[in-house]
Amino acid sequence: MTKKQLRIPFKDGKPCKWVKDDHDEERDNYEFEECLEIHGFVHGCSSAVMILRPANDHGEDFDYTKSVYYQVFLTDSKEVIQNMIHGIIYGKWTFVKRGENFGIKLVDVLLGIHKSIMQIAEREIFRS
């Protein structure tokens, strides 16, 4: 028996978090490279997740309805946290589904310093 390909729902180009979220397209699961920073932790009725957002958005206002962000289930968060540098991680990611919720999982940590990390460090060091 072959495993069914995971399809990820998207709305306006942003990944949905729940199977019943309104969406305008579905994509086959894929791997992607992204530099992400931790935004925080939230919990719902059935799961607790770590919220990551693109490091390029550092310093911008965050809005759950408008901002791009990803959920990492706590069961997948240990490796992410252990490999973060000042709350930022550059990695290869893939989508996962737990119950009726979607999130991402770290596939591989990408070595080297991503330009986003350097830009954030510059802003923090040289801010007035």
C-alpha cells in the first residue's frame, strides 16, 4: 500500500493551519529553504505549537490574519530550538499534518550565516 501524498491548503499564497480553513489552492507537499525566527508559542483545543515567521520580517508588526507564519508542533520543536542562534534558524523545511492541523518540520539545518541573521544583528547593534 502506497502512502498518500500530503496536500497542503493555501489561502492567498499563505499556508493554512487547519484542514477546515478556507483555502483557494492545494499544493503537493514539498521542501523549502527559509530563515525563520521564533515569534512565540500558542495552544488551541488539541495542540500546542511554536510560531515561526520569516526572519526578513524581523521588527515588523505581526498579525495572525495577515502575516506569513508557520507552526511547529511541540513534538518537532526540540531540534529547532537546539539549532537556533539568537532565536533564528536557517533550514530546509517540509510540511506535516498532525490530526487536523498543519505545520512544518525541520528537514535539515543549513550551515552558514544567512543574510537575514546578519541584517538583524546589524540593526540590533547599531540602533540608536
